[in-house]
Amino acid sequence: MTDETDRRTAETVIVGGGPAGASAAVFCARAGLDTLVFDRGRSSLKRCAHLENYLGFPGGIDVATFYELARAQMREFGAELVSDLVESVTRTDTGFRVETQQGRVVETDRLVAAAKYDADYLRPLGTQDAMFTTHEHDGESEAYFDREYPDDDGRTPIEGLYVAGPLAGVADQAIVAAGHGATVARTLIADARRDDGYWDAVADRVDWVRRAAELDDEWTDRERWREWFDGQVLDDLSREAETVDRVREAVIDEKLAAYIDDAEIERRAERGHRRLAATLDDDAIVDGLDDPTVVLDSLDDDTIRSYLDEP
Ligand SMILES: Cc1cc2nc3c(=O)[nH]c(=O)nc-3n(C[C@H](O)[C@H](O)[C@H](O)COP(=O)(O)OP(=O)(O)OC[C@H]3O[C@@H](n4cnc5c(N)ncnc54)[C@H](O)[C@@H]3O)c2cc1C
């Protein structure tokens, strides 16, 4: 039974919290989209015995810790994670209705299918012939999701439906899936911004964090940014004044917020080390502090010691 508390809306639903979906979620949430991730069921990555080719982990990383880090990062930027299996997706007037095994019902504008082993929940969309292809296997014919259904950026012929990771035909490795998840999220974010009145020239969101020292004095002045913005969209300033003002100011806010000063850079570095240490096994950290050859050598020892002293 579904009660009212199980019904809600989200701007973006991501099916799958593996490398492809988790990466897409980080980008969507950082762009300010209300992002809900469902993650349950058959996982490719959980079959991997030890992840050794994902950049940034010199000794490799066990899959459970990798998932914990990915989940923490999604939550850090505001994505909501729900451990539930998506069973069906249908169209609504404005997007999609998602139903789960445990009776949750979510209406969403956009949906990213990012579960390598499962696309069955898309069948109720009613475009099976275009979306699934049939293969003979042991004399039986089986329908598989057609990996050529989405384009390279993950868009599909169904507006608002995107596909990420190996399900979209990219190579089968975790880091490749994560990279594609980011690409698909950028596509989705740009589409959402266009729908919100953004011009093509400013729809793409470049997710950079920049040093304030790189910001010339000229660009600390909002008027200078307004001139820049008007130059970008010059050929189409004829839209409603309210839209022009709203989008212009939002783009300038975003540009300026990307710059952080030295104190903030240091604060974030220390926080990053503490978050990483909090995920690791304390005994391994203590050993690592005494062993210059292990990965923890790259973390700041004082930060780690202060983390270990914390109750
Ligand atoms: C045996 C094996 C070993 C591997 N070893 C490596 C390796 O060493 N290095 C490497 O880079 N790659 C490895 N891979 C490949 C890697 O696992 C995949 O390329 C990568 O995980 C694909 O990411 P994904 O997010 O698309 O899918 P997945 O990793 O499968 O993640 C999808 C997620 O979606 C969830 N899900 C599924 N269905 C639903 C649903 N209906 N509703 C909600 N959630 C759902 C799953 O629980 C899962 O968490 C290995 C694969 C296998 C099979």
C-alpha cells in the first residue's frame, strides 16, 4: 500500500547508484537540481573483487569503501539516496512517474537510467520495439535494452529520459562509467536550464572551483559580468525583461561563487582529508601514519591525528 508520505516529486530521478549513476547525481545535485537516487538490485561493481584501476587509489580500493565514499559525496551535495528497486516508469504530462518495489511513487521531470544490468522498468513506457532488441539465446529469444537507443551524450528519443554508463554503450569499466555519468548529467543540466529560460550560450554549466587570486579586479564588478552576459546572448535579448534579469543574475551568481580565497581553499582541503579519514579503518590509518610508502602519506598527518583524537 502506498500512503501519502511515499508520494513525492523530484526534478531528477537517477536509477542506480553505481559509478555511472553516482557520478551523474553529484553533478546534478551540485547544479542545484533536486536529485533522488534509487539504488538496489543487481550490481556490476559489487561483483568486482578489488577495484585497482580507478584513478586516485594507489593501492586500489575495496568496493564497499568505494561505495561508502560515493554515497557520502552524493549526500554532501544534497542528493537524496533511497535503497529501493525501481520497478516501473511511465509517462506523465510533464515527465515521468516512477514506482518502486516498496511502494514509493515519485513524479519527476527527468530520469537517468544508470543500472547496467536492468532496464526492464522502462518497458511500461511502451516503446519496447525501439528501445529493446531481441537476441536468440539457447534457442529462446530474449529482449535486451538497445545500447544504441541513447545518443553519445545519453539523450534518448524520449524527452527527459537519459541513459548513462555501459547501458548506454560506453566501455565497461568503473571510471569510464563514472565519466559518462558526468557527461550525461551535464547534458541533462543544460536541457533543464534551457527549459528554465537559459540561452544556449549559457546553458552549459561548467563545474569549476577556482582560485580567487585568478579573478582580475575587473571581474569582481557585477557590471562587467552583465556586459559579458549581454555579449553572449546579444542576438536574443528580446525575451521578457524578467527572464533576462533572472537568468543574467543567476549566471553571474554562479560564476562568482566558483571563486574561493586561500583560507577557504585550506579549509576545504582539511575537511576533504578528514572526510576521507572518517571513511577509512582507524587501525589502517595508524599504520599509515608510520609508513611512508602507503597511500595515507598523501594525507596531512596533523589533520589525521586530530581526526583520530576526536571521540
Ligand atoms: C566480475 C566483474 C569484475 C569487474 N571488475 C572491474 C574492475 O576491476 N575495474 C573496473 O573498472 N570495472 C570492473 N568491472 C566493471 C564495472 O563493474 C562496470 O563497468 C561498472 O560498475 C558499471 O557501472 P554502472 O553504474 O553502469 O553499473 P553498476 O555498477 O551495475 O551499478 C548500477 C547500480 O544500480 C542498482 N540497480 C540495478 N537495478 C536497479 C533498479 N531497478 N532500481 C534501482 N537501482 C538499481 C544496482 O544495485 C547498482 O548499485 C567488473 C565487472 C564485473 C562483472
